[in-house]
Amino acid sequence: MGSEQDKQKLEATLRELRRSSILHVDMDAFFVSVELRSRPGLRGKPVIVGYPAERSVVLSASYEARAFGVKSAMPMAVAARMCPSAIIIEPRHKLYYEVSAQLMAIFGSITDLVEPLSVDEAFLDVGGAIRRLGSPREIGEIIRRRVLGELGITASVGIAASKFVAKIASTRCKPDGLLLISPDETVAYLHSLPVNALWGVGAKTVEVLARMGIRTVADVAATPPASLKKSLGASGEHVYRLSWGIDPRPVTPVRLEKSIGAEETFAVDTADDVLLHRELLRLSHRTAERLRSTGMVARTISLKLRYADFSTITRSRTVHSPVDSAQLIFAVTVQLLESLGTRPMTVRLVGVRAEQLEDAAHASLQLSLDRRDDNWRAAEQALDRVAEKFGSKSVIPARLLDPLNTAD
């Protein structure tokens, strides 16, 4: 009899623990942390990973640099003004991907339910690992110890009943922390936060909500959904549901391709910016079409140039919200090309690559009040449907048509 009662108690305990079995594991200043493994003398100093060119952007910043206001994706010129003592390290993307693979292997040894968001963060559902490894909190500590011991970097872990709340928890306990928000505490915790804590609520949405007198998550929860929809469109309902901690999405394992891209070698080396821009647009469409066909979006866009002497350079930029639109990819590649300044010689090859890929169905897209981004996406999806039916060259952007040789 006693053993049966013990069994029932155990099952009840497991059910209770599984109520908060979703982890969001996020590395702390990932690129910087990886670089400091081989440069321990820089620990405790303001460090920025990025290219020193004035028009490039910050890829990663140490917490010492962040204390000066430096943030990822900030123009490097602005970061340099904010933190003139910062030590700038050029990125080594191959190394970061190698460490990322080791990180994902650690996650995979804990549970099969791993959903990577990028190279340095993932959701894990550890409900099935509780019998073997202990409570979600104990599992979170196991992961943190292994990441530090095996990879030499630190991780922050958020634990909750849903992905959205777990991600908030990991953000709130950075750096090198662990925070569990139980189901019973979720609503009260969310309602204590500013409105920009909600997933996808960016600066523009904050401005709109402020005009409605909404500044906290509690304010959102107290606002009728119809009012939110009137001001924010379809995203109003999404914001309202998040304000009550409603996020039923399961952790869905995905296999991330490392990158998707395209490149072209010119028949004759060129220094013509018009020709380079035209080819970048063509390659951006090829890349975006592949992204959409595989159901992926990209957080980082890279430009590749090979000069006449076969020397090759790459430049990359991480965007605020993941993209699969050719126009958005093209805009980034043009900025990267312009950031190079005067080129030393003619160009023989140009390439576009989408990196840090995520499953589009589960990507944490930034809510946008600017409809142009969605209009581009919708137009390109229509092109995809035409291409499927009539072939890839049946409809193309006008700028990619060969110029007509006509007299005035």
C-alpha cells in the first residue's frame, strides 16, 4: 500500500515539475565570450566584436562596454563615441559556428526537444528528462556548469511554462544567471514589467501604446483587445495574449542550415557600382527565394567580394528582425558595399549570404507598424507562386531586365 502511495506522490511531483519544463538557454555576449577564452587579459574590460570600419556595426559587446550604452547592431562609429576605450576585435565567424555546434551537442545530450533560435540560444523542453536528471532548475544548473566547464563561456537560463516567459526569464537574469518563473507567479511577474518586455514590441509599437496611455504589461492586460487591434492591427491580439502569459507554442526541434546564399563571377572584372548593385539585387532574390522555399529566415546578411587579384573580403550585418525578403536583404548588402568605401581594384566576384537561420514558423519576428516590409514580402511570395507555375524567369523585377539598345 505504501509503495502505491509513494508512486502516486512521485507522479504528482513529476506532473508539478513538468508545469515549468521549458528552458530558454542564452549565451552571455557570445562572440565576446568566445574571443576572451584565448585573451583572458581582456576580461573585465570593454570589448567589442565587429569590424573597425566607421560604417560597420557592433556584433557583440562585453557587459563592461554595455555599461557605456553600447549595444549589438549599433553603428561602430556611435559605439566608439560612447566608449572610446573599447577594445575592438574583428569577428571569427567560423570559430563561433564551431562553438555553437558544441553548444547544441550539450543541449542534445539533455533532451531531444531542442529548438535553436540562433547560434547561441535555444529553447529546450526538459519534461522528459526530469526522472533522469532532476527538476528543471537542477537541469538548468547542469547545463550552465557544462557550458562553462566544456566551452569556457557562461550561459543564462530562463525556466517557465511557456517559451515566451522562459525567454523573458533568461533576459532578466543576465549575465550568468538562472531564473524560474512558476505558472502561479507568471501573471503577477509579467504585470510588473514595462511594455517593451513583451516579445516583438519594439520602439514604434511602444510609441503607439504610450499614446494610448499604455506603459506596462499590466496596462496592456487591462486594455480591451478590440482597442489594441484598432491601434496595432492583427498584432494587437498577439500583444494582449502575451500580457496574460498565453503562449501555447511547443518546443519544436528544427535542423538549422548553416547558411543560404548565391554568388556570381563577372565575365569581365568591373568597378561599375550600377552593375554591382544590379547583381546584388539578383543574388538577393535568389537567396530570398531559397529562404522562403525552405521555410527559413535569416538574422545575419553577408556580402562577399573577390577582387581582380583574387583577394576576398566578407562583411556581415545582423538585422533587428529576421528576414526572408529580397528587398530587405538587398538593402543590407548595399549598405555593406558602401561601408567599404573606395575599392582598391576592380571586382571579379560578388556574393550574398543569409546566415544565423531560423525556422520562419517559430521565429520571434519584430512586430512592425510599417506595412512596407509586409508588402515586399507579400509581393515576393506572389512571385514565388508565379515561378512555380510558369518558371523562375516569367516575372522578374524591372531593374533586372537587360537594358534595351534603343535610339533616342
